[in-house]
Amino acid sequence: VDGRGHVSRQGINMASSARTVLVSGCSSGIGLELAVQLARDPKQRYQVVATMRDLRKKGALEEAAGEALGKTLTVAQLDVCSDESVAQCLSCIQGGEVDVLVNNAGLGLVGPVEGLSIATMKSILDTNFFGAVRLVKAVLPGMKRRRQGHIVVVSSVMGLQGVMFNDVYAASKFAVEGFFESLAIQLLQFNIHVSLVEPGPVITDFEGKLLAQVSSQEFPGTDPDTLHYFRDIYLPASRELFRSVGQSPQDVARAIVKVINSSRPPLRRQTNARYVPLTALKVVAPSGHLYVRVTHGLLFRWPRLLNLGLRCLACGCLPTRVRPQ
Ligand SMILES: NC(=O)c1ccc[n+]([C@@H]2O[C@H](COP(=O)([O-])OP(=O)(O)OC[C@H]3O[C@@H](n4cnc5c(N)ncnc54)[C@H](OP(=O)(O)O)[C@@H]3O)[C@@H](O)[C@H]2O)c1
């Protein structure tokens, strides 16, 4: 990092071959863990630009980074919803060269669609989908010119299948999946790889933020039956899901580091083996009947079976991580 705060490839004690990795959303959770794991790489293979929209939140990251701070890790401001912020952030990286972009910033949204405003829904799409697109548009010309790069996107198992009362969040992750799968084909011609990392539930601030949001919201215009299904069926089941099969952000970050290190990066990587039985329901029956009916049955008709199933998945006899290929 030079005197003007610019990130240099020839940083202190850093191998000149170190790759510049830009990670969005590093104030907490997966982004924070990933930035720290990369910056503390024993072989110093990465120069990490750990970004967040509000620098007042940088304390936790700086503390976790320890000695890596200012050496292999630089903290920078980046709001993925702002073109100016993206341009400003990239202008601080020498040559604007990003070797690995990790689109991690994201927001959740749960609740009955009747009770959510279009403006709220758009803000989720703007962050989760257009935020990733905005960053990709900014780094692609450089990656194409250099004929190398890796774009990693923190998607979700909800980019593979819808989940009740997560309609808008799942839509944003489906959008991400379609966009990046399409882009992956063209980019291979430029030696640029695309990887969609798909965690199941992860124990970060994400769930807490959602629960705080729903506890204060009334969802106006929603009928009493739907509100009952949301509050008394969905929310307890969701809490149980996090409790039983929730993964740590450290585990997810480790899975992302492996994807970044891979010589043949995968297009898709689920991180939680305990969640695979749920994603498999859609794969084994492409009509979607099996997934929709089984999930409906588990939530509305056989809740005890759902709890038993989650307890079995949580019992520890299954591996917690999907092994890299
Ligand atoms: N937790 C889960 O269960 C789970 C499961 C699957 C996938 N994911 C995905 O994993 C990613 C990280 O989530 P997490 O679990 O680590 O949650 P988290 O701790 O809430 O982290 C989300 C990060 O995104 C940032 N962010 C939100 N809007 C932003 C914007 N406009 N510009 C820049 N940063 C912004 C947040 O910053 P602020 O602190 O300023 O809000 C925060 O740093 C998300 O894409 C999420 O969809 C999470």
C-alpha cells in the first residue's frame, strides 16, 4: 500500500506475483472472514482490498486482520449500489487491476409479497443483482485486456430453488445465477473464470437483521391466514433450519478460498453437505412437483417430520462441508 493509500502489487513483504482480490461487503459475516483468511495466507499469494459501504464499521475487520492490515489487506469504501463509489474504489487500486473479484455484498428480505413495497423489493435487486453486475462491468475491461481473471459470486441455495416467503431474495439470487452462468461461456474465451458459491444457512448477522426487520413490520394488506403462515409456520421452521444445519462463516470462507485457489474453478460450488438433500429434490424431478409438494407437506402437514429430518441432518453423522472436486 503506497503513501497515497493506493494498493500496489509490489506491497511490503509481498510476492510480486500476488493476486489482487477485491471483496465486497466485508463489514461482517462471510466477507469479513474471507478477506481475513486470504490476507493471512501463509504464502502471501493475495493482496486483499476488503471493501464495505460504511467505513465506520471497519473495526471488527481491522481487529481480525491483525498484522495483515496495511500489508496484505487494505480497507476501502465501496457501496455496490453506487456507480461513483465503484469508480472511486477502483481508482485507488494501482492500474485498476483486479485479478479476483468476490461479489459478496448482499441483503435478505422475507415476508408476504402483499405486504412488501415495490421500492423495498427493488432495493434487494439493486444490491444483490445489480450490485454484482455493476462491479463486473467495472473490472471486466481490465480482465479481458489481460486475458485473465476470476469472478466469484456469493449466491445461495436460494439461487437454485425458491423458499417460501423468500420470494424476492430468491429472485435476486436466481437472477445472479442466470446472469453469471450466461457470462461464464463468453468469458472462458478470455481465460476469465466465473464461480457461483451457494451456501445454505450461514450463522452471520444476516438472519438477525432479517428477524429484526420482520419483528417491527406489519405487512399491511396481508390477509390473516398468510400472516399466520409467515409468523407461526415459516419463521419457527427457518429458525430451526439455521439452528440445525447452519454453517459458520469461517467454513464458507474456507470453501471460497478453495474455489479461488482452484486451477480449474468450478462454475457452481455448494458449501453445505447437510443441505444437499433439500437441493437434490429439485434435481431428481425437473418438473418441480417433488420439491414443491414435499416442501409444502413438510411445512404444512408433517411439521414433526420436518423437525425430525432437521435433527437427523444436524446429528453430525454427515460431513459439514462439500469437499472440493
Ligand atoms: N447468511 C446466510 O444464511 C446466507 C446464505 C446464503 C448466502 N448468503 C449470502 O452471503 C453474502 C454475505 O452475507 P452474510 O451472511 O455474510 O451477511 P452479513 O453479515 O449481513 O453481510 C452482508 C454484507 O453485505 C454488505 N452490504 C449490504 N448492502 C451493501 C451495499 N449496498 N454495498 C456494499 N455492501 C453492502 C453489508 O454491509 P452493512 O454492514 O453496511 O449492511 C455486509 O457487510 C450475501 O450475498 C448473502 O446473500 C448468506
